[in-house]
Amino acid sequence: MAAASCLDPDLVREVLECPICLETYNQDQLRPKLLQCGHSVCRQCLEKLLASTINGVRCPFCSKVSRMSSISQLADNLTVLKIIDCASSCGSAAGLMCKSCKNRLPRQYCCDCSVVLCDACKVEGHQHQGHTVQTIRTAAEQRRKDLGGRLTSLRDTMANIQKKKAAIDSVSKSLRLKYKAVQQEYARAELQLQEELGRSRRAFAASLAEVEKLNSQILEEQTYLLNIAEVQVVSRCDYLTMRIKQTDTALLEEAGGNDEEELDVKSNLPVLLKLQEPELVKTENPQSLDMGQLTTKQCTVNTDEEDGQELAAAPPLSPPPLPL
């Protein structure tokens, strides 16, 4: 069945259908007969053509006349008969034929029943019931269009993930610069009281490391979540790309829950990150050996902004200063 579904239906039709009556060849009345030009016509059509002509039949393909007085003078198309015989014996013929009558090659697709049909079964069992019937090619193109739309949506989500990851990288760099700036500011003040302020410097470095650790934990967690979402979207894109490349019949026959399933990762993507922005508050008491106090303020990062933008400060919560 898998091998049969991989065959191009148009090529199968060209080989296994009579070009006049469009019926599928068989071993009996629709037996394929070879004209002298090399093309094939079923026995039934050949009898009708021979009855209306004298000593010859004109080929519907190339218009060359095959001279004869009896159909028995024409040989069977043994290649086509062998294909029909092999398909029947191995059970793969069912994958090529109309799902209703099992005797003709399909040309139509019933959107309500999700089956491929021949022209006769399309009218008798489906259009009379008010079903929507399209040609296989039209239905397949519509399915590809639908899947393409889903793929585009997933690619947009992927772009959004990449944008948010870039924003987090930008915020990380900005915070590192702020950490460095605060340290440099402190170091300039520290030069005035190098020995006396050793204790203050160690406490300050520990407080700053704690703030950096908290911010890093938040950023690493969000980066991890984005990586998971990215893997999910890549997997879904690969699946839909594979489905789009399938043949018409396989694409329509295997349609099911996986095609319709929506991958919802947008709701889990980070938008607002609450971080601790370091800031040095210098002490004004000349009698104190403390060079300053490290304080933090809540800041919000909008990962939908280009390149992370600047850190947006939230309303101050008046946190107690971290003594150094």
C-alpha cells in the first residue's frame, strides 16, 4: 500500500486507463490492445471503432491508422496486463483505485468523506447526497495551502522566539555593563581609603554577586523555556514540510489529527522579566569608613521590543539598602 501511494496518479492513469472511455483496463472486456503505432486502447472501444470503419482504426493519440479486419489481429499490451496482474496479486491495487467501487482509478476527492473517487462514484454516492466533491489536484492544492498557512504561522512564532532570545541577550549585556560600571565607580572611591575599606569592599562585592545571581537565574530560566519552545516549533515545521512534499493521494488519505493539531507556544513565551538593577548609593557621612551602599530597584524588560531596548524601571518599592 505504501508503494502504491507513492506513485504519481497522473502517470498511473496514463498507463492503466483507456484514452477513449477513460475506464481502467482489466483482463476481460476492457483488455488493453496494442495498435500498430504502439498506443493502447481497450477491447470494448476498439470493437466500436472497428464497427464504424473499414479495414482500420485511427489512433486517438497520433491519428495513425492501424489496418486490420479483426481485433484478433492486434496483440494484447502484455506490459499493462502484467502490471494489473501484479497489482492484484500483491494487494496494492486497492491503494490506486476508487475507494468506493475499487474498479476505476480515482479523479475526484470527497471533502466530507475524505476519500478519493472515480467520476462515476462521485455522482452516484456523494454529489447526490450534497457532499462537496473536488478534483484530487484541487483538493490537494487546498490542503497544501492550509498546511502552508500553518507552517507560516509556526515560522512567525520561530521568528518571535529568536527576537525574544536576542532581547534577553541584549539585557544580559546591558546588565553586565551596569555591573561593571558600578564596580568601577566603587573602585574610584575606594582608592581614597584603600586599606580601611577592605571590609566594605568585600561586603559590596558579595551583595552585587547576589543581585547578579538572582538576575542570571531569571534570564537562564527564560532562555531555557525559549529553547524548549524553539525545539517544539522546529519539530512541527519539519513534520508539516514532510506532509506538504507527499503525493496528492497520500496527503489526503493520511489527513488526521496531527495535521489539525495546533502548537500553542506563544502563551508560554516570556514578555515581562522582573530583574534587579544595581545602583551605587554613596554615603555622605565623612566619619564613616563605608564607601557606599548597594541598592537595587525593580526593572521590567519587554522582550517584544527590538534588541531588548533599555531596562524599564518599575515604580520603586523602597527596598532596604544592602549595607557594605
